[in-house]
Amino acid sequence: MAASKWALIRPFFLILTLHSLAIYLFTRGFLLTRTELSSFSHCSDKYQSPCSIPSPTYNANASFFGDRPSKSGSNGQCWTRPAVDRLVIIILDALRFDFVAPSFFFEEKKPWMDKLEVLQKLASDEGMSSRIFKAIADPPTTSLQRLKGLTTGGLPTFIDVGNSFGAPAIVEDNLIFQLANNGKRVLMMGDDTWVKLFPHHFNESYPYPSFNVKDLDTVDNGVIEHLLPSLLRDDWDVLIAHFLGVDHAGHIYGVDSTPMIAKLEQYNNILEEVVQVLKNQSGSGGLHENTLLVVMGDHGQTLNGDHGGGTAEEVETSLFAMSLRNPPAPVATVLDKNYCQLDLDGKKICIGTFQQLDFAVTMASLLGIPFPFGSIGRVNPELYALTGRTWETHNQCAEKLGSHSNLESWMLNYVNNLCVNTWQVKRYIDLYSITSVIGLPAEDLRYINALYSQAQGSWLDIMKFALYSENGTHSRIIDNTASVLQRQIDAYSRFLEGVAELARFAWTEFNLMLMVFGLCVMLTALCVHLYSIRTVHALCKSYYPFSGRSASLRILTVTFFVAIRAFSFLSNSYILAEGRVASFLLGTTGILNLWFSSDTGEVAVENLLFLVLNIIIRFGMESGLSKETIGSGSSIVHSFGSTGIEKGWSLKIGLLELLPILALSILVVLIYIIISRNSFWKRLKYFYTMGNILCCMLMSVHWIVESNIIGASEELKNFGKTFAPRIIYSIGLLHFVLLALSLTINKKYMVPVSNPTDALAIVATGMLSAWSSTILILLGRQGPNVALVCILGAWCITRLNWAAQVDAESGTATGPISNPMPVLQWSLLAVCLFSYTGHWCTFDGLRYAAAFIGFEHFNIVQQGILLAIDTFGVSHIIPVLSIPFLVLYKHQISKKKHPDGLLFINLTQAFLIYGLITAFTTTLTIICVTIQRRHLMVWGLFAPKYVFDVLGLLLTDVLICVGSLFYY
């Protein structure tokens, strides 16, 4: 028997090994990050550029940029002349564009609009020195990638999304390093991600833990405590304050919620105080005489509070800038190119556009420090124009050109900055192409080189004519200074925009050889899978004959359904609608069941119930138990608990809160019936029963305490929110350990049953008991309803009598290979439950709040485990571990007594078929991302789908291996 057991189990481990190798190879080829160069910019590098040209009588102390700076930049000037003395950066995490922009810029006013009134008022009243921008982020829009992109000036890489929970220190050149290296004192407060990214760069920092999304106030209160007093100090040059309340409010309650609006109003009050302090100190000789205030978001968020993808809501955020040193009137010629409208008072308010890619180089330019070596952004002209000092004449080129107007002075200063900007980007692209493993496409590089040569060549010609030509040519240049400079600005801009476009198109390096190897190994694994099924099926023929035509028809039908779902992944629209596609296919199989059963003249109640359940799941995906509804419900309860509402509404909300507890009570009864009917181990039977009942009671306490509907003491609240979930986790772990120990010590002694069918039922029930309570509490109030749907769906699938689950003539239980439809239905139901519980295959579909149920502080291991269990619980863990029940029912109703080995052969078939369905769909996902690797949505949609599918496949393989060790 032992040899037979390992012969059945061995293919599972072989398939797991092949899948792991295939995914490793393909991932190495598909998710390669760009090469991070170790080069850093220095002040002395400027003299390698064509932007500093010696004259025939070379003056070592003269250049196009004014005086020659020292290498350390100690005299305040390095690559560019500093335009601001101090910089205040206030980051409001997940700041949507419509949080800042006035509501009259939109078709419909929403409740969360016009809450940051202070920024709108400044942009309206002081439009020459204050401006609102629509800031565009590059996906993926997780906080780590956005902070990395903001400070390095490069594009984020997809692979770094996995580091969002544990930010590694940035090792490439970046804005914060340049600030510290050039004598700028940096003060940071807020999100502790900053000190993880830059552990040794801040003169002073006040970090606060950032990953407890249920905590709306700790980080913000810490920032508020230090922000205003710090503005009155003179021991810093750059201040960074990172608020998190809006991001967390979005994750928990959604955008259209009372906590979100309260946070925005709080921020408005804080910003009013900040602006007042800055203005009070902005007089001549004051601390903030020449300070620039920047209020910005790192990314946006959807109405559900999610971010991470590439939708407009996620990539569009806001940036507000205000200079305390006003520019001259001609600034309007630069700024009025924006989109402008009149407010209710008839004042003009304008909205500019800002690429976050440009942030690092723009700030470096304004502060007069070297641009980060890997930056590919452009000095933003509107931000550069807001500061008064950029309008001053300060170099010999301006004097030679005879530029006397403010606008011409600004244009020349801006051209000088763009010259350095362009040279820096060009030298980075050149070095990257040489040192990178694959580099950039040769044709694109030739195009970029042509743009650069054209831009720099025309500028050098202008400068030579201006500095060294005879009076006639010189006069012609003077007469057309503005137009000449504008053409030069356009030339530099074309080059920089071309580089950014090239980087967005071809930044990530695909190693096609590794990708092909990985795909080939994946196809080999499919062949091994099919061979294993065929081998196991050969063993079944000794017990019952293969019913030829009918079985072949069923296999072809199942293959057709699997192929439809798998090939739908070639379309981004169908990936977004994956849950609805699975629901449609599941409903279609139910209709087929109904059709075949009607041919016999008997329509089982399970057929009708199965279709009703599918309808419930389908509506649940659209408007039921999805993340939107969960967020809205939480928001209503929060509002009820904090502000109070009418009595009629309180009754409705009370009933709404009691529904999950009622469903939980029904679930307890079902669990008790299931366990009590099994000939369970005498002592463990009562332990498992009491353990599950206790877990359900603790869940009720947890939800009631969180609802704020009843008054509770602080001790009870602390127990319900923290200790109750931890006890549930502990009981589940104890169940699993006891089950493993019992099977390890002596399975025959501990399971006094007469046949292997009962033994398998006992172990499978115990395994589900160990996992179910943890998964239920992580799902939240929707958990009991989802569990009831899952149990009823499993009951229907196991009892459906489509095409003779048991051979009518012989009374012999046929194997899953003869009728794989129940396995397919179980797989489709798992996919439907994934969407039904508010998940989807993007990183903004992760329910981060679930990772903090029972915990207040972040730990990468414990929060990662809880998040994984919540994400894959009802879609992978429960379905795979429940597969034995698909086989058990057929053997229990069989008229004949079968040899012991047949049950495990059938179970092996079920495991292999379920694994094959998962592996085939994952293989099509791999083929899809290979084909679509240059698609516009590759990183926003196709790559996340790949990550979720391959992780799901590996988890399925691991669970099948673990399950086989427990069940056989």
C-alpha cells in the first residue's frame, strides 16, 4: 500500500517542480528590472557638457551659467543657479485630482470636492505665484514606486511592487542624496517609508509606521505635532511632511465617505496654518523670503480607495505650488497657456499639467544641485516660472544677447537649464545603452541622437554667433531673441519628450530567451500532467470499463469550457471581466445539467438551487458583497457611531449588522451537523466542534465591537478588535497541528473506522476546520454569506446526477476522468468566489485592511501571511482542500464495495484534473503576456494578472501535495 500511495503522490511533486522552474525562468525574462547604474552626478561634471564652452580667450571663471562653482557647491551654485532658498514639500498620500481642483472644472460636483479651499483660494487670488497642476504619475501607483520615481526621476519598475511592504534603500542617484551631498539640510516627518528608502540622508526625521490602514490619525497627528514648529526654525533647507490619512480612509471607507471628507477638511485647516506661517515670515530678511511650497499627492485613488494600477483615477493626482517670492507680471505669458476658467467670483483660476517624472530634475534645478544621474525628466517650465529669481539676468550670455526684458531673461535662464537637463539625460541614455544587458532599440537610439544633435547644435551655433560674431549677425539675433529662444526650448523639449516616450515603451528589458525557455518548460509540465492522468486512468480500467462515447463527449465539453476561459485572457477587456466570464460559464454548465436531467424525466432540486446560487454570485459581483459595498457599509456605520442618525436608519443599520451574525449562526449549525455525522476521533471530535463554535462566537464579538452600534468598555473593545482575532488564528493553527500529529503518530489507531471513505471524510473535514475560521474573519462581515454560498455550491456539485455519476447498471462509481464536469464546476466556482469577495487580479484589488485584523503594527511576515490567506482563501485554499468531497459522495452512494485503492485513484484523478485546469489557464496567461508585452496596459493589467495566476498555480500545486500527504 505504501508503494501504491507514493506512486500516486509522486506526479504531484514532479509537476510542482516543473511549474516552479517554468515560472522562475519566465519571470526572470519577463519581469526584469531596468539596470540601476551606480553612477552619480557631481558639480564638476558640468564642465564635461557642451553647455559650458570656453571662448578663444578662455576665462576659467566664466561660463554660460555665470561664475564657475566650486566642486562642493558650497557657494550655493552648482549646475544651475539656485532659484529658491528653502523648499517645503507636503505630500498628501493618494490625493485625487478632484480633491484639489475646483468643482466647476468637472461635469458634476461630488461631496468630496472643494474641501481644500485654501489651495483653490490661493490659486485664484495669487495666480501669478500660485498654481494648481494635474500631476500625472506612471504606473504602478503604489507608494514605494511613486516615491522612488519622484526622487530618482526615473520610471518605476513593475518588479518593485513586491517591495511595497518592505521598502529597500535606494542605491541609485536620487534627489535626496544630492541634497545631502551638496550641503542641504533635510528634515522629514510622516510616512516611515522615507527612512527605509533613505536611511542615512536626513539631518532630522520623525517617522511613523505607515502600513496599518485602519489607523487614520497616528501618522497625521505626528506630522501636525512637528510641522508648524519646524517652519519657524532655521536649521533646515528642505522640509518633507508626508500625511497618510486620506490614503487609509480611502482603503477602509472609500472616497465617498464621512471619514474621507473629515480628513480633507482637517488638511485644509492645517494648510491654512502652514500658509499663514510662511507668509508671516516672507518679508525681506525673513525665514521664508524665498521659499517654495509644494503640496502634492504621490498617486491618486479609485472611488473604492484602491491604487496600484494604471487607470486615470490612479495615475492622476494633484500638485499645488506657491512661491513666496513673486515673479514679475510677464509670468502670465508662460502660465496662461494652461486650462483656465472663472470661479463664482469671476476670478480666473488655471490648471496646469505636470508629469511626476519631471519632479526630481525640476526641484534640483530650483535648488541649484546636480540632477540625479538616472533622471529622464524635464525641468517643468511653469514651476520654473513661478519663482521670482528665475526672471533675473545673471550671466554673460544674456548680456551678449542684449536680453533686457524679463521674459527674455527668463527664457534664457530656462534654456540654460534645459541645456544641462538635455545633456544629463543624453549621457545617462548613452551609458545605459552600453552597460545594460540588452540596452535600447538601435533605431530608437538613432532617432534620439538625431534630436539631441539638432538641439545642441543649434544652441551652440546661437551662442557662438552671440559671443564671437560680428555686429551684423549679432544684431539679427538680438532682434529675434524671444523667437530664437522659443525655438531652442522646443528643440530641447522634443528630445526630452522623445526619451520619455522611448523609456515608457521599452524601459523594461524582456529576455525573450528565458521567456521562451520558461514557456517550453510550462508546456512540458502540461504534457507530464496529461501523461499522469492517462497513467492513473489506466489503473481505473481494472475496476470499471471506460464508457466510450458518453465519456468522450463529457471530456470534450469540459475541454471546450476550459479553452473558452483560457483564451479569453488574450483580451484585456475579458481579464477585467474574468469573474463575470467564469459566472457565465458556471451558469452554462448548470443549464447543461438541467438539460440532461430533463431528458430522464427527473429534475433534481440541486439543479435549480445551483442556478439560483449562480445568479446570487453574479449579482454579488456587481452590486453586492464587493469592496465598494463593504467600504460604503463601513462608512455608514462609522457615521452612525460618530455623528448619529435618525432612528429609522439606526434600525436598518442594526439589522444590517445582525445579518452576518445570523448567517454565522446558520453556519455554526451546518458545521455541527457535518462534524457530528462523522465517526470522528472521540476527543478531537468535541475539540473541533467546540473550537469552531468558539471561533464563531469570537467573530460575532469582533464585528459587534467594530460596528459601534452598542456601547462597549475600552477593555471589551480592545478584546474584540485585537485578542478575539488572534485567538481565532491560534485555534485554527492548533487544529492543523493536532490533525498533523494525530495522523503522524498512528492514523489507524486514532481513526477507528471500517473503510477508507469514512477516514478520508474525517481528515478532509478536519483540514477544512483548521482553515475556515481564519479565512472567515479575514473576509469580514461577508464571510458567513460567502461560506454558505460555498457550502451550498459544493453540496449541489457533489449531488448533481448529470450523465450518471454512478453507473446505473453496475452500481460502480465512475472516476473523474469519465465525468470531469464536477471538477470544472468546482474550479469555476472558486474563480467566481474570488470576485464575489471583492478581489480582482490587480494590486489595487488586494484588501490590505484584512492584513491588520487583530494587529495594529506592521510586520512583513505576519501581515504578508494574513493578506495571502485573505486573497487566496476562498479561491484556492478551501477549493483544493475540499476536492475529496467531489469523490466521496460517489463512493458513498455506490452499490458495490470497492477495493481500498480505488478511492485514492479517483482522488488522484480529481487532483490532477483540477491542477490541469489551473495549469492550462495559467499557461494561456503566460502566452498572453508574451504576446502583449508591448501593450499599453502590460504593467497595469497583464503583468498583475500573470503574477496572481502563477502564484495561484504554485499555491494550488503546494496544497495538492500537502493534501495528498494528509489524505492518502
